[in-house]
Amino acid sequence: MKKQKKIAYSLILLAVTFVLLFFLEGNKSEYGMAYTVIQKGIILAVVAVSMNLVTGFTGLFSLGQAGFMAIGAYITALFLIPVDNIEGVFYIEPISPTILSMKKAIEAGPAWLQPLIPYIALILGGLAAALCAGLIGIPVLRLKSDYLAIATLGFSEIMRAVISSPQMNRITNGSYGLKKIQGFDSIIQTFCIAAFCIALMILLIRSSYGRAFKAIREDEIAAEAMGINLFRHKELSFIVGSFFSAVSGGMLAMFMRSIDSKTFSISLTYDILLIVVIGGIGSVTGSVIAALLVTMSKEWWLRFFDQPLSIGGVEIPLFRTGFRMVIFSILLMIVVLFYQRGLMGKNEFSWVGLSKACKKLKNKLVKTSKKGGNAHAE
């Protein structure tokens, strides 16, 4: 396929995506469920790709994403709660005077700065998480496999416990959480931020650093023999992944408009890992597709299984609250059985690959129709 065709198809796909997003934005009240679920799926795609960067491309089995998301979410939220609403949020103990004076100074700043505050907050949250990742990565990244997973999971739980502790009431509001957070202006804003973050990670993966990450994943001894500094590249991957996990956490805070420590429990890390595995460990495209599919399946498409159902006056006992998750688990088992490497494996979406897949499908349909015609003639 010629390069001009690939560019044209890509532009058409991008245009269709924006048309869909503008349609959802204009009909938010009518398609509220689709709007909410797609927006959440876009946010989870960022953290799924960041986890894939660490786990799928570098081979580091890290389970600390929820902890880094919590750091980004709380820092972003503190920036985006209006000063007028502070007393309504910190009603048990007043907010720290330092934070309050900083917020007042920001809100009294120049008019051109105000639209940039959400983006600055997301970046600062990411930088704080990157700093934490750099510090804990020094001892933790010397571990391997399950030990690394346990250590990073422990960090995530420690971070959640610290955030919810009474000693942090004047900063994080402790176990009461934060609310009245400024949200996104539109789903287009969410999409643009997520697309920019994922594009940066793709550029890193395609760079010489990305090739070093893949070499470490395949064989650490061979990579080191080729002159790759193992610890430095592992640390870089861990820090970058933590940065974008925190940005995703900040986006989640803006999406939910209220957060607490329970939002970032172990189950969130498992959900992210599930998305990565279903999409394909080592595939950015797979993580994005799986984030949307898993979120839409759990939150939207399977909702009717939670509603009572009666046929001919007979009520079906299985259709009740929670049955949706049973069906979702069964579907996951089917996907894992038939796609053991995930939906995409280690492959990425390409127009050439899509063209080949369509030709194969067309040939199979033609062969099937010919066999059917021959059998009918006989």
C-alpha cells in the first residue's frame, strides 16, 4: 500500500472519530451513557498503555499503577477545586494555609493562565509521581518477576494508606476524599489529552530507548553484553510509565469530579492489568482497543443482565444485580481461550495488515460459498 493511501485512510479515520465525538458532545443528554463510558475508556487507555510500556515492552512486572494514579489524581484535584468550595470540602479540618494561599495566588493570576491550569496540574501530578518512581525504583528495580510485582503492589497500598490517614487531613482530606473538582470541558478535550500522551509513549517506544527496552525484555544478559545499561533503562521506563499513570489518574479525578482513597484500590490495578492482557502484552493498539471494549462491556453493553427479566410471565432468576459480572467473566475466559496472546498479541494496527485480513476473510467466504454451491448441485 502506498504511503499516500495510508495517510489518507488515517486522516479519514481521525475525521470520523472527531465527528463521532462532536456528535456525542452535541447530544450529551440523549446519549449520556455512551458519552460517559467512552470518556472513561479513553482515560483508562492512557494508563493501560503506560503499564504496557513497563510490563509489555520492558518486561518489568509492575503492579503499582494505582498508587501513581492516586498521586496524580490528588495533586490535580487540589489545583482544580475552586477556592470558594474549599470550606465545603475540608469541613472536618481546614486545608493547609500554604496550599490555600497558593490556590488564591493562582486564581488571582492573569486571565491567560486560567485555561492552562488543568494542564499544568496534570503535568505537576505526573512529575510528582515520576519523582516517587525514581526514588522507589532504586531498590525495587533490582528485584525481578513476582518479587517486583509484590513490591510495587505494596507501594500502591502504602500510598493509599498514607493518603487516607488522619495526619493528611489538611492536605488530602484523609478518608473523606476530595470533591467539587473542576471537570473536562468536553469529551474532545479528554480525547486530545489522551491521544497526545499515547503519541509521546509511541515515540519513545520507536526510539533507540524503546529498542533497548525490548532488548531487555527479550534477554537481559544479551542486552547487557551489547552495552545497554540495564538499571538506567529500567529506571527510565519505570519513571515514564509512572508519569503517564499519574496523568491518567488526574484525568480520572477530573472525570469523576470527586475521589477518595478507595478509588485507587488493588482492584483498579487488576482492571488495568486485565486490559493490557486482553489487548495484548506488547501492543499499544491492543491496549487502546481493550480499554474501550472492556469499559463498554462492563459499564454499558452488559447492563441489561442486571435487570429483572420475565418471559411469558415467568421470571428468569439469573437476571439480577451482579449477574452482569458473571457474563463478563465468561466472555473474558472465552477471549483468553481463543486469543491466548490477547486480541492483538505483539502486533500493532496497520492499514496493510487490515487489508490482508480483509482479503483472507473474502477468500474464506468465497471458498465457503463455492463448497455450498457444489454440495447443492450434487
